[in-house]
Amino acid sequence: MQQNTAKNIPLMIGIAIPLLMVVFVALAIYLPGATLEPQFDFLYYTGGNFGFDGFRLEQGHVAFFEAEVSEDQKPFLPRYPEQELKLYRHNVLTDTSVVLTLEEAQLLTLDSNPISPDGFRLTQGRGGDGFSFFPFFYNGGDYRTWYLTTKRASKPLTLQVGENSYYDVTFLGWVNEQ
């Protein structure tokens, strides 16, 4: 019995090395993302596309602005019900977004820097899964998915993205609670 085991040691090592490599690569990919703990909430709004009203920051506070559209352009820029302007505060700890009124949002102080004080950036999904061979293995991308990213990993978010456009989310700033 021991003689068979001794003969099988190279076979066991040959099987164990690829398995250990797979485990190591999986840990190297998933562990950095599992330890991400962003600390700063952020504000964003939906429904404000080119040519429409929206929100902006003025001295660290949210302000409403009306789009400057000439009378002859208005018929070509209809506003649809799903394009209603909505302000959201995204809680990064619970991954939930809450609708805010303009008055509630104006009480918050925001930092418009694209990178949060703890090093995160809000980024839109990528254009593909890295492997596309049209028409057999085609992935159109995940533009509706948003991520909090750092230099080492990313964390997917659940934002309230409209159905009319995957460019519907407009970042306003990081909530600065002091």
C-alpha cells in the first residue's frame, strides 16, 4: 500500500499545484474587494440629460439650475415622465439610495472632488466582460452598473438608474459631515 502511495506522489503534486494556483488567484482577486469599506456617502441625481434642467454645486451646496434652451429648441427636447429630476443620497455602508428634496440636500455640505477623502471614485460600468467574440460570446457591457473604485479593487453599487439612458446618473459630491 505504501509503495503505491510513493508512486503516486508526483501525480498528487501535479494535481495539487494547479488547484492551489486557482485558490491563490481567486483569493488575490476577491480578497481586496471584500475588505473595501468606504466611509463617505455621496449625492447624485437622475433625469438630467443634455439640454434639461438639473442640479450643480455652488460653494459646497446643491443648487437647482434651469437649462438655457431657446424657444425654437424646446419642441425637440421633450421631457418624458421617467426623466423627472430626482436627488439621491447614497449610503455606502448599506448600499442604499434615499430620495432627497432640494431643501434637504441644501442642508448638506458636499465635496465636489471626484475622489472621496478616503480614496474612492464613483465609476460607471465597463463596456464588456473582457471576452467578446461576436456573435457567439457577446456581452454588451454593464453601463448601468456603477462602482466605487480604488487603486486596488472595486465594489459594485445599487444606484437608482433610469431606464431611458445609461448616462442618467450625475454625481454631485461626497457628503462632508463634520
